[in-house]
Amino acid sequence: MPHGVKRKYQHTYKQRKKTIEEELWLIEKMEYTIDEMNRRLSSYVEKYNFIRPHYSLGYKTPADMLNKM
């Protein structure tokens, strides 16, 4: 489980991870090795949580919101 994710959010985290994997596959539409997929998935999650602003969070990143808690 990633740093800072509390146990009560574990189900949400697993569900989101599955969704991200599916979205990434649909975008890329290619078969990758596990190592390559893990590298791409890590990059996507990094951008999603630390770089990409989210409209529903007032154009802040999830990391920004977590740091406010």
C-alpha cells in the first residue's frame, strides 16, 4: 500500500488501481511485459496524484489535498 494511505481507504485504492490499469491498457492498446507495465503505471499514478490538477478538488492535486489534512 502506498505511503500515507490509511487502511479504510484500501478498497478505494485497489479499485482505483484496477481502473487506472484498464484505462492505461485502453489508451495504449498494446501488450507489455509486467516490468514495462509497472513502469508505465507508476508514471501514470505519479502524474495523476502529484502533477495533474483535478477539477473536483478545486484544481488541486490529490497530494495537495492530502497534505492539507
